[in-house]
Amino acid sequence: MRAIIQRVHCAEIIIDGKETRKIGPGLVVFLGVMKGDACQQADFLAEKVFGLRIFTDENDKMNLSLADVGGELLVVSNFTLGTDCRKGRRPSFDLAAPPAAAEQLYLRFVEQARALGVKSVQTGEFGAHMDVLVNNNGPVNLVIDTEKIGK
């Protein structure tokens, strides 16, 4: 799995130009499921996101987690994270998992985040067109690839 994690003051997602979902302070996770990913990667990544110490403490040090600050989470499926741009100018999406498998693991990640006790977990809609409005805090943006950490 690949994830782009953004620390935010707030974020909003508009699904197919109609439905809106919002979060306050917390994290936005753009989540890409790769071929070969399984529940192990979804579980590991949810725990990693929940425990990342990327919120500032009273000394302005990144020392607090989403759990510590009671932050919210917006999870957005993003198959374009499964691209390979090494050849030519047109991205190849061959690394991305097939839609049915990707949706199952995306939902597993969301379930795990809720089970860990995230204050509020909002989601996009798998396969829908989404406009994501992010008020980035920092900016703080992290990329995690479970393949590169051996999970």
C-alpha cells in the first residue's frame, strides 16, 4: 500500500459534485492499494497512521499522534498512487491492485482506523470522482510505502 498523509487544519471532500464530507484538525490519507497487498498491509498502515507523532506539542516539537490530539481522519481512495512513471510520459497503472481487491483493502483500512479509536473517520467513495479541499497544516506531508518498509 502507498499512502500520502497530510496534517490538516481541516479538509472537505465533495463526491460526484453532490455529497460533502468534512473533518476538522487531523489527517488526510490518500490511499493506494497495490497488487499483492493483503490485510496485513492495511492493518499495519492503519496502526502506523494512528500512531505517527506528527502533531506539535507545547514546545512546538512534532511529538504527538492523532490519538494524542483527538484528531479526525479523512481517507481517500487513490489508485493513481499505483503508478509507474519510469518510462515515457504516460503513467502506467500496472502496479495498482484490481478494483475489487483494492476496495476490500481500502475498507479494511477504514475499519481498522475506526477500531483503533480515531475520533471521527470520514471517507471518500471508492471509484467516484472526488474534489478534495485540504487546508494543510505545516505543511506536513508524508509518504509511506509498505513495500519499502517490508510490511
